[in-house]
Amino acid sequence: MNYPTDLKYSQQDEWVRLEGKTATIGISDYAQDALSDIVFIEFLISEGDQVAKGDTLGTVESVKAASDVYFPIGGKVIEVNEALLEQPDLVNSEPYGQAWMVKIEVADSKEADAMMDAAAYQAFNEDRE
């Protein structure tokens, strides 16, 4: 399992990469592994939308199950990774790279401070196995 140390993680298995006031959001290696082969992604938001922590970003469907993806922090959606609509399997091979889901302009960076670092997220996952 891969836990990049430059990311923050939520208990719902989303990750956040902060670069200034921009946050890139996706689902973790742990989540894609648990879901297995991802076959469909639906986004429930559009560029320009204001979102709050806990709002639903979209749905990821695999051969095993469907799972909602949530915003771990709030802000304004500035980009949606539309490539995932055509290539949802990128989430399985590149969860921290090409398979990012959205980019937002962060409303409150303190929300990211409350998220888990890589070591805490790894321990969290080990506890639930």
C-alpha cells in the first residue's frame, strides 16, 4: 500500500494535496484496492460550484461495489478531471497521479490541518483490517 507523505487523508479515504490555495483531491490507494477494478465514475459537481467539507463529490463504481466520494475540505471547484469519465481504471493504476478527481480553491486551509498525515492514515487502515 502506498502512503505519500506530502498528502493529507480523510477517514473516508480521500486524499488532499495542498499547493498554496489550491487543493487537489482524489481517493487513496487503500480505497481503490478495497473497491477493486473501477469501471465507472460520476461527478456530481461542476467547475465554479461552491462546496463544503462533507459534500458529495461523486460516485465510484467497481466490479464489487459503488462508493460515494466526499469533499474532505471546502472551497470553489476550479477543475474536474473529465479524463476519468473515459478512463475510470486510472484510479486503480494512478490513484495519486493522473487519477486526481477535482481541484478546488480552498476556503479554509485549517480544514486540511485537521486531516491525517500519512503515518496516521496508515495506522488507521491497519486498525480497521
